[in-house]
Amino acid sequence: MTRQLKIVVEKTSDGYVAYPLGIKGVVVGQGDTYEEALADVKSAIRFHIETFGPHVLDLDPPVLEAFIAETAVNL
């Protein structure tokens, strides 16, 4: 069974960090490149599902779309 997931990939000064949207629990991948971070998070997702069961994907309501927005916050 294949499931499409939305993945956020952030570029930082130390490399890349990736995490999925719409999964119960915390799953994070990282790497020196975009491709490494994406491969690492895919591996982490598989491990998370194997460890906690496929119900971690049963998020209701599901994430239909994802957007990145930027805003200012007064400190």
C-alpha cells in the first residue's frame, strides 16, 4: 500500500531538516542535502509506522494542502 504524504523541508545553516504533515507523533529527518533529508525522513516515517502501527496515518481531518507563509512578530 502506498500513501502520499506532504513533507516540509527546511534549509538551515547546518543542512536540511524534513518532517511530514498529518502524522500522529513526531517524525524528523535530516541531511546535508535536500535529497538526503528527504530520504532520511522517508526512512523515519517507515520506522514510525512499523513501531506504532498504521493508525498513526489516520488523521481526521487529513491535510489537504500545505502552504508556507511568512509573518512578522513584535518582540
